[in-house]
Amino acid sequence: MNIILLAGGSGTRLWPLSHSDFPKQFVKLKGMPKTIFQMTVDRCLKLAPLENVYVVTNRSYAGIVHQQIEQMGFRIPAPNVLVEPSSKNTLPAIAYAAQHIHAKGNQLALVLPSDHIIEDDRKFADRIELSLPLTDQRLVIYGIKPSKPHSGYGYIKPGDPDFIGFRVEEFKEKPSEALAAELILEGCLWNSGIFAFQTGVFLEELKEHCPDVYDAFLLPSVQQKYENTPGISIDYGVMERSRRVSVVPMDVRWNDLGSFDSFFDEYRPDENGNITFSDEVLIDSTGNLVYLEKDRNVALIGVDDLIIVEKDNFLLICKKSQSQKVKDIVQQLKLRAAEVVT
């Protein structure tokens, strides 16, 4: 098996813990033994040797990729770190790696984001291995059994049974929380963004459903490929259009840490629903997240559902319900920086 590890995301919804110079996949969060990227590499190694792992990233992060793997006591072959000249979303990134792997002939590939947390790596690997016969003729996507209605995830509606999975009947983009509850009752699964396929099958479906990307990757240089490819996700470009997609349910504890409110699924709150990591004092306060890079004396009185995050010279305070908008702060900071330069 070959593994395509996507490590180019900027993680703007976790600012200021994650930023464009050092995004969330490379961050070691409190209470975790390794960075999220390193934990993902460990997961990969339960399925394939490191020489079969291909990391797709950008120039800014290539050095971090090598450094963090070396901190684990390994060395990844330099040709296995595929550097994108620009960020064009997930479909070009996957096409880049799939084409590179397919040069050796038709190959089995598993696509993993590098910024997800999965509790039971062995259970995860066993489920992947059981599902692999489906990849002979199908694109396989892994669906997580939902633990609650969540408006931040896409959903997959299973159809007819297909080996240990189901033919995909429909994809549902991020719904309202009320609609998410209805989708769960219908048996829908969270879209994990994890895929498996034979490279030949993937390239056939890419050619049929997203010829602009396929044609761009026929060009001779990586620079030309990226200059000519549109930016598009694998969901929009292939998976939602293909008639050859099956979903395999995954009953594992999974979290993509897409925003700060997802910390409430990852860390254990106290009896008042607060998550803290030091000696903060909270009085008549519930449902708050306090995450400080350095230990400080912080007290909260009579506040609920706040997210308070401090790192370097930045302090974020927002309502938990507004955490998806943190990325907008990053955009404003970029605009301000550009104004200063000009």
C-alpha cells in the first residue's frame, strides 16, 4: 500500500495556535505526546513502510516535514516529499501524488489528512485493510459514525450494501445543526476526508469528471501543472460526480480539530463544562475553553461559552458559537500587513 499524506493546510480556524508559518498539523497541543502530524505518521506506519508514504505539502512546510519525521527517529526519502508550487485545494494535491505513484504502475493508495486525531490506530488500520477489496473497481471513502449533530462536517448518505460498505447515495455539504440531526436519523455518516483507491481507477474518474485537472497534470513540469489546474476539492471534483464511490463506516473516535469548539470533543471538561490546562479560577462560569501557551493567573467570573486562547503576542476571545469565524481574523491580519507594506 502507498499512503498519500496531505500536509499543506494552513489551519486558520485555530489561530493563534496555528498560523501560516506553522499550521495545526505541526503543533503539539497540550496533553498530547507528539504533534498531530507525527501521530498521523505513526498511523501510516501501521499500514505501510515509510518509503511508501508520500507527503504533499508546500515549500514553507517541507523542512518542517523532514524535521518532525527525523524527531521520530526516521528519515523519509527526499523524493517522497512532494512540494506544491501553490495551494490548489485537495484534488490537485491528490492528483499530484497519485500520478507520481502511478508511474510505477497501477498502485493501491490511501489518502490521509495530516491534521486529524484518531483514538484507536490499530482499529482504524484493521478497518482499512478489511475494506481494500472494494478498491479493485471503486473509489472508497470512509465515513465516521456520528456522535452528535455537527454542522461543521459534510455527511454521506449510504445506499445499497457493497461488501463491508455501501454505495454512496448522496453527499450532503455542511448542514445546519437541525438538518444534521435529521441526517443522523437517516443513517448518514460524517465525511472523514479519508479515501482509498487504485491509482488507475482514480485517474480514470479524474479524466471523466474533472478533465481540467487531468489535462493540467499531463503537462511536463510541476510548475506548469499547477499553473494550469483549477483549485478544487476532491469532493466537488470527483467524489460527488462519480458513480463508482462506496462508503465504509468507521466506528472510531475521530476529530479533525477544525475549530476551537471541536476541543470540547477532544478534551474532558470539568463539572461545569469548562476546559482549562492550568490553575485558572472560574466562578459561576460554564462551557469555556481557556488555552494559554504560558501559565498565567487568569480568572473568569459569570461568563459562559467563551474561547480564550493566547499564544506569542496574540490573544483571542470569542463566543464558542462564533469559532468558525476565526479564519476571518487571519484574513484581516493579512490585509493589514499588506497595507503596512504598501
